[in-house]
Amino acid sequence: ATPTAVMVATGVGANNGVLIKGGDALERAQMVNCVVFDKTGTLTQGKATVTTAKVFTEMQRGDFLTLVASAEASSEHPLAKAILEYARHFHFFEEPSTTSNIQYPEKDPKYSGWLLDASEFCALPGRGIQCIINEKQVLVGNRSLLTESGVNIPTHAEKFVVELEESAKTGILVAYGSVFIGVLGVADSLKREAAVVVEALLKMGVTPVMVTGDNWRTAQAVAKEVGIHDVRAGVMPAEKADVIRSFQKNGRIVAMVGDGINDSPALAAADVGMAIGAGTDIAIEAADYVLMKSNLEDVITAIDLSRKTFSRIR
Ligand code: ADP
Ligand code: MG
């Protein structure tokens, strides 16, 4: 393609909300035969909502929610925000809400005033959080976080979590003083266009893949809904780039689509990194493309634009 054709294509991209960082990036996209999607915030809306809270001890429901919310108050994770929202609503109205359009009595970002003091807060990427409340350790996160700390998860609770996961929800487990106390179920719905985009990629001869830090069962359920067959679950933040490299070693030309801080090494490792515009600055910096409208259809737009720009000179 001539420099003019590249310039025109870059302009067409920009007009459609697809920012292309340079001619190389534009050229590489035509070769892509594998698109790896992050799950949370990329295929899904990234707006987690608590759908279930189940206490497995004598503890009152309100106390359970206050404890978990207090532990999560220092976390920036979307799951933490969903939990705080749910617990806060229960605290003020005694009934949990699953919608986020409620006017709260007080919009303090730290949700102060009703939370317990938590000390020694520590985020464990890809697993959850830990802290100390009332001199006891609180663990909130996935199974391995609890089991690796020696917390026993009773069979009936495990069964409850499996049921959540099979319906595409993430089970968040809670331990207090090394005793398992309850579970929260969190849902995050797919973006409306996700399934159509996956289908279009398959028609273009491009293999769609999902990568996520979430557990295998939830990932599998979401992948099934969206039509993706190749799923890499339980991938720790630092390992997402390794997933990209393993596809490249098998001769694939890989595009990575992601939104999170966790995704930036993978976006950089991919032949073509595409950041969701609504994503974090770090992801946007690491990417070759920015999808300003945060619409997955623009993955197709980007590949098409490159194919059209470069096919004419072959
Ligand atoms: P993803 O790759 O889907 O963006 P993450 O790597 O951020 O997911 O997290 C993976 C898993 O770790 C979550 O599904 C959850 O089980 C657990 N987790 C991470 N952060 C938290 C938190 N603040 N509270 C509870 N669980 C968490
Ligand atoms: Mg994400």
C-alpha cells in the first residue's frame, strides 16, 4: 500500500473510533488468524453485580455483608465495588439491590461510617484479598486463596459454588479466622455484540480464544454462551502474555483484546494489541489499536480495514 493508502485507512479508522498507532500496526492486522479476548470488561460489560449472598454459619446476614464489604473497601477490583454496593444497600435498606441506579443516602467513595476497621489489607492479584478485622484474618476470593491458607470448604458449600459457576457466575468465598463463613455469587453479563463478533471471526477464518483469571467452570459457561471453544482459565495476571506467546510458537498471528492493567503485558506481546477504550490507561498505552467505542465489532472493523488496505498491492 502507498503511504497515502495508509494515511487514508488510518483516517477511516479514526472516523470510526478505531485509533491505529502507526502503519506497522495497520499492516499486521491483516495477518491475524487468532484473536485472544480477555473475559472481564472485554467480552463482558465489566459491571459485576452480586446476585447471591449465602452465609454458612450462625452469623447474621447483615454482619456477614458488613464484614466482607469492610475487607473489600480498599480494593479497586470490580468485584470489590459490586460487593460494597450490595452490602451498602443492605445496610441502609435491609434489602440487597441488584441494580446500580439507586440514590444512596451518602455518596462517600470510601463508604465510611458503617464499615469495620480493617488493617494489613493486601490484594492478591488473580486470587482475592486479605486483611485483619477484629483481630481475625479475613480472606475473600477464589477457592485456591482459601484452601492454600488451610481453610476447609465444606462439601455443601463447594456444591453451592459449583452451581453458581455452572450458571456463569463467579463464586467469591469468605473465611473469617480461618473458618469458612459464606459465599457471594457475582454476575457480569456479556456485551450485546460479543456473540455476533465471535461468529464473524469464525467466518473470516480467525480463531477466537478466551483468557481469564476467573475459574474454569465460570469461564467455560461464559465461553459457551458466546460461542468460543478455546478457553484458558485460572490464568494469573503475569501469565496472560505467556498464553499469547504459546499461540505464536504454534505459528499463529495473534491479536489480543483487553481492558485491564493485567492485560498490558499480553497486549504488548501480541502481534496486534487492541485495547478497549473504556479500559485502563496502562492497557491503552500498551496497545497498537484503541477501540474508542469499547464495542467489540471494531475488532472486525480493524482487521477488515487492514485486509482492504493491503490486499490491493499483492
Ligand atoms: P480477570 O482475568 O477475569 O479480569 P482477575 O485476574 O482480576 O480476573 O481475578 C481472578 C479471580 O480472582 C476473580 O475471578 C476472583 O475470584 C478473584 N479475585 C480477584 N480480586 C478479588 C477481590 N478484590 N475480591 C474477591 N475476589 C477477587
Ligand atoms: Mg479485563
